[in-house]
Amino acid sequence: MKWVISVFLFLIFSYANSSVVIYKSTTTLLGLEKSGQRDLISSTLLGGSIESGSSSPADCVVKFKLKKIPEGFSASLLPFYSDTMGYSEKEQGSALFEINRSDRSHIMLISDGLDVCPIGSNFSGDYEVIYKNVFGYNDYFDELIKVNYFNALRFFKVHNVSSAVNSLEPYMVESLVNNYYNVDIYNDYGFFLQQNNMPGEAVKYLTVVINRSPGRIPAYLNLADSYWDAGNRAEAKVKYKKYVELMQGLGQSKKIPQRAIDRTL
């Protein structure tokens, strides 16, 4: 199989505080993602149903890793799992992203299909950039971050913590910039970071959780652990005390980890 995509990637590099640029065709969302920490460029495509209605082909989700080449970017499939489908690293698929400098707001995607997608799925067509001030942008972002969140959960469950972090990182950086908030995604991403030996980054997201969802009691423990691992023992002690108080208030003292009690002393 072979994909040829004419794409102008100027937008993803010109937004100083942006990690994701969203494009849309009549059938498909395309998130063009750049990770600042690893300088990784990737793309998530969601959709592909040609017809509308209950008898239409099921939507497909694919993710590509992009690599710079003289012609533009070559791309290969990254393992991906949504709530309706998934494929592993054993699946082969490639793409060529050719830079087109004549139009900075459109992507022309030409494809003969992917074996990992349902029969009838088709990503071919013209994609137009969706700017952040356009009505519906938040809904599109919500769709893309949720499929990447599901993918991250799957990686975490099979003990691939670094891939769980990588799957979400561009969208989480974008979330902070655009004030997007989902308590489950923020809480779990903060925990992923803490488990991936990135306590400083974990503090950033878990602080948002307790500020915006103060009833999320486990977040206080995760935040305290992150402060502790980052070497900020004074702030960790404060958060451990808060966690212990909240758990005792619920009559759940027996479920408090011993470290939380020891580290308040």
C-alpha cells in the first residue's frame, strides 16, 4: 500500500506555544502533532467513513510517526488502540508527506487505503486547517485527545509507561495553553508522568486537578508523591497531610498508604 500526502507543515512550527494543529475534511479529523521534548512529529487521523448513517463504514483511527527527508517527511504507522479498534507494531504502513508551499491552510491527502481500517474507509480528500477561534474547534480537539487518551491507557496497562506519556504529551501541552480540562485525563496523565520519573512535570498537571476538582482525593496523594520525588519535601508534607485528612474524613483511614502517614511526621 502507498500513501501520498501533499502537506504544508508551516503552521505546526509557527505556533510558538502550540503542540497540535487540527485539520478537517468532510469525513476525517487530522491532528498534526509536535512534541517539544522529543522533537517528534506525528499525526492522528480519525474518521474515514464515506457515507453517513448507521450503515456507513466504521470510523478508523491511525497514527503516523513522521521523519524528515529531502522530499518532505516519510511516515510509518505507530501502534494505536481506540475503544473500537487497534493495531500493533506488527502492522506495516507507510506514507509520504510532501511539502506544498503554495497553500498553508490546506492538506491534500491521496490514499489507496490501509489494511488496518474497515473496508470502505477512505481518508482521501482536501483538509482545511481549523483555527482555535473557529466554532467547533474545542469539540474537534476533544475528539482527538480522547482517542489518544484511550491509547495511552492501553499502553499503561501493559506497563509501557513512556509510550503512555508520549501518546498524550502534545495534547496535554496544548490543553494548558487553551485551558482545556478533563479531570480524568489530567489526573491520569499526571500519574503517568510521576510513574515515568518526571515528577516536576507531574506536579504541573496534578496541581490543576486539585485546584479545579478539589474532591479528587487520590490526586492529593499523587501530587504529594510527585513533590516528594522532585525533592520538595516541605510541599509534599503539606499535600500528604491534606490527603490523610480527607481520607479520615471519609472514614477510610485503613486505606491510607503507610508512606503518606510516615511522610507527614
